[in-house]
Amino acid sequence: SLCKLLTRTSSHAEKPTRAFRRAVSTAGPGRRLLLSTPIFYANGPPHIGHLYSALLADALHRQRGLRSAGPSRLSTGTDEHGLKIQQAAAAAGTSPPELCARISALFHQAFTQAAISFTDFVRTSEPRHCQAVCHFWAALQERGALYKGTYEGWYCTAEEGFLPESQLTERVDAQGCTHKVSAESGHEVHWTKEENYMFKLSAFQDPLQKWLRDNPRAISPEPFYQRVLCWLGEDLPDLSISRERSRLQWGIPVPSDSTQTIYVWVDALVNYLSVLGYPETHGEWWPAAHHVVGKDILKFHAVYWPALLMAAGLSPPERIFVHSHWTVRGQKMSKSLGNVIDPFACNERYTVDGFRYFLLRQGVPERDCDYYDEKVVKVVNSELADSLGGLLNRSTAPGINPSNTYPCFSETCFPKVVDYREAEALGRAAAEDYEFVVSVASLPLQVASYFEDFQIYKALECIALCVRQTNGFFQRHKPWKLDRKDPADKLWLDTIIHVTLECLRVYGTLLQPVVPHTADKLLSRLAVEPEERKISSLTFLPRYNGKPCPFEGRQLGPDTGILFHKLEKSSQHQIENKRL
Ligand code: MSP
């Protein structure tokens, strides 16, 4: 079979096979899984960095659905409490609830527009969430994980956390005054001294190390796993997890002490449990949770959150997927620089699928990526419009395929061979056609493996490469020069088209998690029914292995329109966020 051919001939087939088995064994049928995005601060409108976090989680969620791996949920929402929001509302001349309602609706709208398949949208101001947080707090208290202490240190409101001296630097302003700022974000810090509830984080140093050593895949990609191990090798001081209510009113009060407000990060992290109905029904899902987070919030998710969970008698989440940041023409995206990129404008200009494709194709979780408009146009036009769209167009053109059907494959033209070198003497396919077909046959496993390792961009790179190879195959044999009236030529012409459509069917199926609308259009044109679109049942070119192909002879779908319209190059340099 092609599969055997593949393991014999293709060295890279090893890796996906192993990873795929692992994926199947850890996520067998019927297994539930919660996928999550972080919840987004409701102090400003969404930008493309936020959308990227959500898209990564969405692609994983959609891919899982297509693998029939078991029920899954995708949670997202808004993080609405804390000093940051309180101050943003004051600056905007409004109240925190009003600001949060407005911004939360924008995130909801942006994600809906971008086809994020979320099943739960949580707002931390909702009663169900507040109840979950209070219950979680009580669990920490009952288990002796909290104590009251005086805490003093440098507090950074923008980051909502105390920072050690080692993470501070100094900045001189225009008036020549020196300010202490966070070295990472550049935001100012203030000396704060107050009575707080402290969480015994230091007691969890060993359990956290053990958890990570026992679960080497808990944090991906690998460099972030190493970073967390490094943090855990250093001093791990206890954590202040409440604020004086006089300083911070916009938050959930400590259940047994109304003079204190629960620290916004404890409040926010519990969202992953409140969406699961904590404290009643979460057990049906937890700890089968995969969190997608940006690198800036890694410590909160990979150190504080697992420690808090252990302290409350729960297990750490199964996996944490970490991504880096988008910069804009080499600069950090920020309101003050005025270079914040608006996802609404991008979806409009590049189409939803075009922009999804760009972010997921170009975003590399291990390192920061630079955004600029020309790059979007270039990538999307060359890969979606020209390469993929062009291939569909060429292989279904009336001149090539007048009957508008899925044509038959001929074993005489493309015989099964043991040694490629014999191929040409036996049929009409050349040695390189066999190699190409082998690489497409290995694609589904390769893509599954890359998704499993949170390397969606690599999965897309492989698909793009195969699409290019298919164009090469088509071009090489010049089917438009074959004579349909000649019986031998007709068999070969149909076989070329059959192989090409089979390839397109594989690409359409595998691209569904990334470009759902385009994939749907492609699969509909190929007459692939909704129940035939699962990745789990994807078989490529069964006729080569002597098995029947259900598509042979089928009438193609009626929509003969262009798969993806080319984007126009723009003279305008950048999409600015008009909403800011
Ligand atoms: N509210 C917290 C998360 C709490 S989760 C329990 C928060 N919110 S945020 O709105 O600031 O960020 C949300 C997500 O957007 C984070 O994963 C963050 O890394 C991501 N991004 C923010 N700016 C980004 C870029 N410039 N590029 C890519 N992602 C970025 O943190």
C-alpha cells in the first residue's frame, strides 16, 4: 500500500507516525478536552496579537473535532477586574462595568467575525465566575495554603503584579525625573506596602518541579519548558494574592474578609474552572485542559496556576502551549506608538480566511514575528489564490474536464510498482510522480504531528509545499496537450486529473481548521460530502492500492467560481486602529 511505500521510502515518515500514535493514545475516542485562550483585559479593544492567541486555540479545537478525538470545548472571554480596568474606566470617564461591557462585546464580535469556534465566552464579572472564585478561595483557605502577612514591594499596575528588583530598571522622563520601571514592559512601578493574604507558593517548588519532570510535554514549545524549569530552580517566594479593598474596589471581595479584594490573577485563572461549572461539574473535564497563552503570561500559567490548583486539591492542566508576540515593522505594538493593528480592518481587507491563513502560516510560537501589510498580500496571494486556487481552476477547467466529474484512475497508467525506476517502462507515470504521491500520502500524519507539537505553521508549510508539487505534477504532464479522443491518452488524462483532485481533497480536508470557508468551498466543488471531511477517515488515492474510490465518476459541485480572489496591493502602509 501507499502507506507501506511511504515507510519504506520516506525517512520523515518516522516522526509523524510516532507522534500520531502518541496523539491517538493520549487522546483516544471519547476523551473530553477543554481548549482555552487566555481571557483578554477589557481595558482596550482587540488587536491582532489577541486574535493570534485565539486563532491558535481555534485551529487546535477545529482540528480535534475533525479527528473525532472526543468532545471538546473552546473557552475564551474577558478579564474584567483589577486596578488596570479601574484606572482605564476612570481615564475614559466611565464606570468599570460600562467599560467592560463595551470592550467585552468587541472581543466577542471580533472572535465571532474571525470564525473562532468558541463554545464558552466567560466574563469575570459574571455571577457564575464570582461564585467559582469564592469557592476556589475557600478551598485554598481550608487546605491551609493561605496566611495573612504584610507585603511590600514594587507594584506594576500594567502587569498587575509585584516585581523583584532584578526585573526593574530606571527611566528618565522629559523633565529629568527618574522613574523605576519594569525592565520587560517599560511600565512604571510604585512602592506598595499593605496587609495581604499570602499564598504559600514556596511550598510548591518541589511538587512543581516533579510535575514538570514527569510531564516533559506539559509546556510546548521546548524552550518555554526549559524557561519554566529555570524559574523553578530559583528562589520561589510566597505570593501576595489579595489587595486592600480601599485601594482596589473593582474586584471580588475575599469571602471572609471584606477589607480585601482577591488578586486579579487568581480571579482570572479560575475562569478555566468556572467555564466547566466548578465546583459542581468540572470533574467531568478537569484536568484535561490545554491552555494557549502568550509568553508574557507564562509564569502565571506554568508556575502560579498549577501551584494554586495543587493547593486547592486539583491537578495541574495537561498542557500549556506558548506563543511569542507580533511586532509591527519591528516595533512593539502599543497604543502610544499608534501602531496597533485592528483585526476588524484586517478581516475586511484580507478576508477572514486570508488573515487567518497569514497569522497561522507566519506566526512561529518560538519567536516574535513581524507584521506588515505587504507580507500579508504576498503570502495569501501566492499560496491561497495562485497556488491552491490556481490548481483547482486548472484541474476543473471545462477544456480539461468537460464532463465536470471526478474522473477515473487507471492502474495501467499509474501501476503499482516496487521500484520507482521501473515505473516509466510499465505505465505513464514517472519516478518523480511516485515520489510526489508518497509525500502527499504522508501529509495527513505529518500535519497531525505538527498540530500535536503546536507547530501549526510547519503543518501549513508542508501543505504549501505539496500544493506546489501538485502544480508541478500537473505542469509536467501538460494534460491540455493530450487528446481526449485517443483512448490511451484519455485514460492518462483522467488519471492526471484524478490524482490532482485527490491531492486537492487532502489539502481541503487538512486546511479546514485554518481556512474553514475556503476549505468548504474547495471540498464542495470536489463534491466531498460533509460526512466525508473528517481527518480521521481521510484516505488518499485508494485506487492506487486497488481499493474503490467513492468519488470516482461523481458530478463535481456546481460552484465554479474562483476559490480565493487575489488581494490588491495597497499603497496605504498600515491598517491603523480607528477604534482607539
Ligand atoms: N488578562 C490576561 C490573561 C489572563 S488569562 C487567565 C492578559 N490579557 S491580555 O489581553 O493582555 O493578553 C491576552 C493574550 O494576548 C496573551 O496571550 C498575550 O500574550 C496576547 N498578546 C498580547 N499582545 C500580543 C502581541 N503583540 N502578539 C501576540 N500576542 C499578544 O494577559
